[in-house]
Amino acid sequence: MILEWIKQNSNQILNYVIAFILFFGFVSFFYLRYMRKIKKTFPYKVYKYIEEFEPSQKYSEEIGYHAELQGWLKSRFPSAKTEIQTGSSRPDIVIGNVAIEVKGPTDDNDLNSLGTKCLKYSQHYKHMIMVLFEPNFSHRNYDELMKGMKKHFPDIKVIKK
């Protein structure tokens, strides 16, 4: 019965298959083009470079991790500056129009403070990257916070180390 239906509708099925292939071909083409464009942007390069960062040791204090990350970023982005005061906000690292906040070892209180920092930083910086090292927080709290952050700050990047 199924084979008979396929024989009777083979042309129509073939048309659907071709349409399906063409549609996803076009979608893939434009998505890849979009991704190539994004990968060329300055904020994306900063984000990828931070993702590549591997600290030389495990830090129990934010200051050591922050200093090593700052040195790493400065080697690639000489304009990187630390704790630039802008209004009442002071991101840990600023590179151009990218504010970088380093938190860690990151507990639930540190996680909850990110929302306030995003509200302040977004007034002065177009892009924000949050680096959370040595995570020690509730994953439920993290998921809920990230959902809200992405809703209100869709371009924010969060890196868990």
C-alpha cells in the first residue's frame, strides 16, 4: 500500500525533496555568510581569545586570575585597560567598546551581581563579556539568570572557565 502510494506520487515527492534541499541550502548559505561576518568583528575576536585563555595555575582569588587574563589580553590587544571608571561602573577590563567582567571563584552571590553590572555597563559599552572562573554556583540559578540576561542583553557573552 505504501509502495503503491509512493509510485503514484513520485513526482510530487521528488518536488518536495528538491524544495527541501534548496530551502536548507539557502538557509545554510546565508547562515555561513552571517557567521563569517560575525567572526570578523572585533568583539567576537576578543571573546574567542578569552575562550582560548588557560591560566597557568588554579586561582583562589579573583585578583591573580584577573592579572593573568589582563596580561594575556594585552599581548593581543595592546589597548586593553583595567578598571576604567565610567559613571559609577568600573569593568575589570576594557578593550575598545567591550567591557569584560571577571568573577571568581564564582558563587551564587557573584552570579547574582552580574545583572546589576550589565545594567550599568550597557550604558557605556556596546558589548559585554562575563568571565566566570572556578564556578561554584547552583546550575539552576545560573540557567535562570542566563535566560533573563539573554532576554535583556542578547549580545552578552558569558564564558565559564
